[in-house]
Amino acid sequence: MFLKPEEIIILTGYRLPAKQKQWLEANGIKHMVPASGRPLVLRKELERAMITHDKAAMERMTPQPNFSALEKIAAS
């Protein structure tokens, strides 16, 4: 259900909970912080974040039409 502490270290690259939380927030990954202070990340949340990230990356890579070029042709 939750990522193991070792998996969060691998994901974030940090051992300190404060740095892990900072990285998770910066990368849009929702998490909970129980009394232990160590962030908990649901596996489903990580999957959601990865899918969302992949979609956004794909949209940036997909060529978009250059409508301003058509406007220049029409104006001449």
C-alpha cells in the first residue's frame, strides 16, 4: 500500500525526512506525514504522479501547428 522507507530514499535521493518531504512537494507527489515525521507515499499516488508527468512530457514533445505562419501568409 505505501512505499517502503528505502523506496522513498531511492525515489527522492534523500535520507532526511525533511528533504524527502521537500522533494515530494516540489515534484507534486502527495504524501502524508504521521507522528514519526517520515513521509508516507501511497503506491497509487506515485503511479498517478508518474502518469501525469508522462502525459505532460508527451504534450510538450508533440509538435503543435504554427498558426502564426498562416497569418503571415494570409497578410501578404
